[in-house]
Amino acid sequence: QVQLVESGGGLVQPGGSLRLSCAASGSFFRIFDMGWYRQAPVKQRELVALITTFGSTNYANSVQGRFTISRDNAKNTVYLQMGSLKTEDTAIYYCNADIQTTKKLVSAYYWGQGTQVTVSS
């Protein structure tokens, strides 16, 4: 059983900053790629940022230069530092991770429960 527990969501004003955290817990052997997705009303879920096992990162064009994804492998945690927030960033943000849970070299994707981020004046 693996769980991804998110925290850090809330209400902020345009131009403000917010930091999201997602910690993996339970029984697992290794965590590979980790990422953040978001879903706004009447829109499909989209990739916001991704960080690989080796630390390589990838960002959506809409957040490039404003958001930063990072990870702490010792804490099994991935972070998303969000700056210069816009109203368009309002959405439910989901944590995602590719995790190996058995001794076999097999992994599967797991999702967090989602945390609401609202950017409004």
C-alpha cells in the first residue's frame, strides 16, 4: 500500500507565491519519476512539471520561469514552488509518482488526493 500525501494548497493573491509538498508513504522499494498535474473546471488534467530519477526537469510552457519542481529522495518528497501566480493557475493540483512496490523490476503510477490552489484578488 502506497500513499501520496499532499499539502500546501490554499488561497493566494495574483503575484503571490505558494509551495506544494507531496510525500510518499507505505511499502515500496524505489520511486522513479515524480510530477505535478492540475485540473481546472471544465478542463482536462494537464502536466505542470516533471522531475526524473536523475533530476532532469520538464515544465509546461505556461509555467516555465515561474514554477520550480524539486525532490528530496531521503524524505521521498517532491515539491512545487510556485511564484508570480496568475488567476489562470487556479486548479486542483495532483501529485503523481512512478513507484516500484515489489522486488520485481515493475513499477506503477500513483496519484495524490489533490489539493486546491486558488489565485484571486
